[in-house]
Amino acid sequence: MRDSMKQWTLMTALLLGVLSAQAASAQAQPGDIQAPVEPSSEGKTDEAHTYSADEVTKAASEFFGSTTEGLAKAIERTFSDYGRPNAYIMGTEGGGAMVVGLRYGKGTLQFKGGESQDVYWQGPSIGWDFGGNASKVFTLVYNLRSSTELFQRFPAVDGSLYVVAGVGVNYQKSDKIVLAPIRTGVGLRAGASLGYVHYTRKMSYLPL
């Protein structure tokens, strides 16, 4: 009975800690940045403060080191579904496991015509190869008014994974904010199984 009470107390404390951390992450902190122009209530931002398909393709190609048919089609699909993004995240992610594991990432959030900020993310994964690796990920960001809104959990949208010619994109969504991570190669295979991703201001080893 006493052991059960201890376990219950520990679980309650952990849950309260997670809720407190989420509440704190939802509040603006020093270093957070704002979009130059906020998206409208319809989720649209003027073209001067959003990225065109050509701009995204150029930035993504330079980031991945080449332009491929798969990359072009993945970007085309995302623009067809959600239009022009007002920010993107360029970063690397990695981790390791045996069947079930964890994935960690670090990148830079860049608003069109605005400031940039370092961001981190963590999430559980299923179906990894044995061992671990690292890969690049280029994420298109829609309807984000400030980096403060990014620091939360983004569940993956069921059935949204689109794969073509070794490049894949899937959608993560919270309210009106949509994230579209583009991955290639090994990063694509591991990223396809993520259930959610938690974005944070600092590196965290707990994917809660």
C-alpha cells in the first residue's frame, strides 16, 4: 500500500511538472521573436512577408546540397495544400533506438524579412533501424505569429505523409499553425513514424 502511494505521488509530481513546463513555454520569454506581419484571421499573410515556392526551393536546395525531383514535388505538394509559409526551420536531427526510441533536433527558425531564433525539438519514434544516425530536416511554417507559439507539442496529422523519389513531407498541426517537415533518406524513414514533436527553447532530454 505504501509503495503504491509513493508511485502515485511520483506520477502526480511528474504530471504537474509537465503541465507547469507547458504553461511556462506558452508564455513569451526573453529572446522570443515576432513575425514582421501577423497572419490574418483567415491564416493569410501578405506576399512581402511570406516565402514563394522559388524562394523555398532555392533555400531547401542549398540546405540539402542539391535539387531533386522529389524535393521539388514535396515543396509543390505543400504549397498546393497550404500556400505560402511565413517562416521556415532549417536544422539537423538524430537519435537512436532498437524498434522504439527517441529523436532530437536543433535548428533555426527564420521569419521572412524578420529575425531568427534557435529552436529545439524532441519526439518518440517507432521503427528505427538498429543504432542511430543524424539527418537534415527543412520545415515550412504556416500562420505563426511569434516563436512563442512554436513552443508546444505538435501532433502529426494522420495520413498526411507524402513520399516521392526519396523525399517525404508530413504535417504537424496545432490550431491554425501548421508545420511541414521535409526529410530525405534515412531521416525520411525514421521521421515517418513520429506521433508528435515537442518544440522547446532549450535542449531537453524528456520528449514530453
